[in-house]
Amino acid sequence: MSLEKYIYCLEGVQDVDKPHPTAILPALENLVFQYGITNIYKTCDTLEGLEESLSLLLYEDRNFKDYAILYLVFQGEANQIILDNYYYSLEEIAEFFEGKLTGKIIHFANLMRLDLDEESAQYFLDVTGAKAISGYSKKVPILSTVLDAQYFALCQEHDDVVDLVETLYEKQYALCKTMGFLLYY
């Protein structure tokens, strides 16, 4: 088994200065209690806030190399996140992260549908340096935290993303198919 892979979660909210109910925090707490997975949670409400949060992680946090998973929880559609009432495509996000995510898994909660063609996925991976990008292609009325937690736990056990996905599908086939779990590498 490899070293623990920490999770850095960024959630897009309407206003970071106002309290907001979120299902993500309890899910992240469950990751700690049930699986012992260390994670950090931040919110942002603008592209500048997203950039600042990531810059702090990349340049200020000495443990950045331990954060193997970047968990992005943003509303969106058609491979675009919505932040501060603006749409940002995955291509724009890739350019924003250019060369900064080497070896990381970028995972999107199902608040944004992920449905990339092979060329777009490869562009994202090449530009960011990420190991993989994952998310969900189908809209379902539940938040993906249940499947996300199992996925993150399996990330702790598997370095090979093909083995990871095969194991996830073996354990949660119906849920993976219903939600349209995808991983590009």
C-alpha cells in the first residue's frame, strides 16, 4: 500500500462571507472518521478566489505533494463550471492550472456533468500534468458524495488508475452506471 493520499476540496459558493449549508463538509468528515483520509476544505466565490486557494496550496503548503486528489465541487453543465455567474470551460481551467497538477487526480462532484471526448480529456491532462480527471456524465438527484467517498478510499489502495476504476465498478457497479462515473487518464 502506498502513502496516504490527501484530498484538497474546493467548493464553489455564492458568497464566502455568508454561511451556507453544504453536504460536502459532512462527507469530508466521514472520510476522516470512516477511512482516515486527511483532507482540507476551502470555498471560493470567484475565479480569483479559486486562484488564491490553489496558489496557497501550491506555493505555501509544504505538504502539497501529499495532496494526490483535487476534489472540485462546482455547479456547472456541459464541461463548464459556474463561478460568480460566469461559465469557465475545462479548457480554461486547464490553462489556469498549466503544469501545476503533475501526478494529481482531479475529481469533479456530480454538480457538473463531465462528458469529455478523448481529445479534450487529453488536452486537459497534457496542459495540467494531471494523472487523471474523473467525474460523472449523468445528472442524478443525489449528490455524489457516497460514491466519491468509496472512490477516494480506493485511491488510497491503488496507484494504477485502471485497477482503481475496475475495483470501483466491481464494488459499486449499479451506482457507477447510474451516475455515469468516468475517469480519463
